[in-house]
Amino acid sequence: MEVLSVLILVISFLFFLGIGVPVAWSLGLSSMLTLMVTVQTLPAITTIAQRMGTGLDSFSLLAIPFFILAGELMNRGGIANRLIEFAKALTGRLPGGLLHVNVIAAMLMGAIAGSAVAAASSMGGILGKRMEKEGYPKELGAAVNITSSTTGLIIPPSNVLIVYSLASGGVSVAALFVAGYLPGFLVGLMLMITAAIMVKIKKLPAGEGSSIGHMLKTFWRAIPSLFLLIVVIGGIIGGVFTATEASAIAVIYSLGLSMIYRELKVKDLPSVLLKSAETTAVVMLLIATSMAMSWVMSSEEIPQNISNALLGLSDNIFVILIMINMLLLFVGIFMDMTPAVLIFTPIFLPVVTALGVDPVHFGIMMVLNLCIGLCTPPVGSILFIGVGVANTTIQKILKPMLPFYAAMVLALILIMLFPEITLWLPRVFGV
């Protein structure tokens, strides 16, 4: 019966995805069909509905709609422009200046808004035409924009890290947030090195030199935006407020800042709220159906069986981590990040913790792994946004993306091999 349930779950899920059913609905329908193997139709439907409801019954999940709204306000309120000017001043005359501007600005935007979508759309929209005008190939600029945008999911505040905390059974959000900084910077550094190499090969223009005065001026203009980092992360680490309360403060702060910059008018607020509500609805439906599938898998003892199978293959921690990372890289190609985190965390976390891996380290590694999937076809959401903003095609962009895929995989390997990259800062701050 367990084997039959697994087959129905996997085959029905892949079938629904194959015929174009949205991921959230595919998750819910395949979970319901699997449960109907052992339970009558009406109780199965009722149970799935209940599990979807209880899956969303978490105070920490309130942070997600607030951070989404804060990101939308920042994207529309002129904050991205100031971060780009500051990033441009920092890069100086580095080879491929605008590519480095994109990476640094995306990291700063991610550290403030926590949204890869906001970073990809704002950076691509502002820098794309500028790159073309200065002689950069459109596809190369888009490749840098797409991959660098994912740093916002590792560098806090990050909605995905909150989801991982929920799926893991209570890993500290504060610890995950602090742990994300160095890995996020490492990914950004790898992407910048790759961009510099590509620029040398293609003999593209260097950046513009910046005087100390100009750097200080752009930094001064960016301080109000950057101060949000201190407010949100400092408040969480200091125990002043929770991550959920911090998200509400981020909304108030970003709204006030957008009004001060006068780039967001009162008449723009309805469209901002509507866009945020649409994004929140999609994310919450994914979380609800993913939680239902996790419950079905748990009731069929699928995680326990997979854990026993993996531990039976080897007791070497690096062998297990390599196998898990290869599976997650494959999963990330076909599944969105949120359901992947919710479904596979309960499966793989008990395996790695049994071998002594810290749950915080595993969470950062898992999120970075799945970030690569966001940049790959056929369901890479950030890939489609980046391609759309750049007005190009996936076929044209895949070749320029390959070196940056390699850079992200290298960063993932380093984080897997050296846990201190992830765990040093949480230890320093005592979270």
C-alpha cells in the first residue's frame, strides 16, 4: 500500500504539471488522490482542506505578506535608484563596471526588501538599457541580473528562510537571518569574479571612476534605505521584536521613506496593495498545499523510509550531503522554491541532523541550492522575469548563464564543505 501511495503521489503530481496545471493545484490534487487510496472520497477532500488551513495557522507566516508589501513599496518608492547609484560609486573602474553594479545593487536590494522578484525587475528595468547603451551584450546583462537577484533569498530578511523555519519545526528565524549574510556575500563575490572574467574575454568597457566625494554623496543618499537593515535585523537579534513584528515595522518605514522621496503618491497605493495581495495569495496557496502534501507523505511514512534508505547507503556526511544536493538541484529545476522547502525539509533534515549537521547550516545550504533552480528552465520564475525585463528569449540567454550557474554551484560546494561560513556569525551574535 505504501508503494502504491508513493507511485500515485509522484505520477499524479508529474501528470498535472505536465498538462500545465499550476504547481499549487498540482500539489493539492496529487495529495488528495494519494489519500483517497486509503480513505473515502469525502473524508479525503475534507482532510486535505483541513491540513491546508492548519498549515497556514502560524504566527510566523504573517511576516511573509508584510515583507512582500515592504518590497513592493521599496521597488516603487525610489529606493532601488539610490542603491544602484551607491553600488556604482563602490565599483569604481572595475572591469565590467555595470555588471558589478547589478550584483552589488541586487545584494543591497535583497538585504532590504528580501525579494528576488523585486531585485530582478527593478535592476533589470533600470540597468538593462544602460548596459546596452554602453556596449554590453543584452543576454550577458540579463544573466548577471537573474543570478544576482537570488542573493536576496539568502541575505535577510528572507521569506524563504521563514518558510524553512516553519518546515523544520522551529529553527530560530534570527539564527537563519544572521547565518545568511556571509553565504549571500560569497555568492555575490563568485558572480562578480565570473562577470570580471567574462568582461576580460569579451573585452567589454570598465566602470567609471568615482571620487571619494561622490562615494560619500551616494552613501549619504542611500543611508535612509540602508538604515532599515539595522532596524529590522538589529531589532530581531537584540530581542526587541520578532521577525513578524519586524516585517510590519519594515512596511511602515518603507512607506514613510517612499513618501519622503516623493516617488510614491497616495494614488499609487491601491495598485501597490493589489500587487502585494496577488503575490501573497500565490505564496500562501503554495504553502497551504505544500503543507497538505507534507502531511500525506508523513502519514504514509515516506520521509522515514527515504531517511532510512539514505542512511543505509552511507554514514559519511559528505557523501550524504552530495547526494541530497544533487537531488535538490534536480528538484529545483521542476519545482518552485517554497513547496520544495516545505516538502523536502522534513525528509532530509532528520537525515543530516542524525549525522551531526546543524539545522541552520542545512537551511542556508538548501535555500542556496534551490536558488539555482529559480534561474533554470522550465519553471524558473526569476529566469522568466529577467528574460521579460531584458526583452530577450530563454534560448538566447542560456549560454551566457552557464558560467554563472557554475559560480553558484561552486559557492554551494564551499558552503557545504565549510560550515563555519554559515555558522560563524550566529555564534558571534549568540543566536
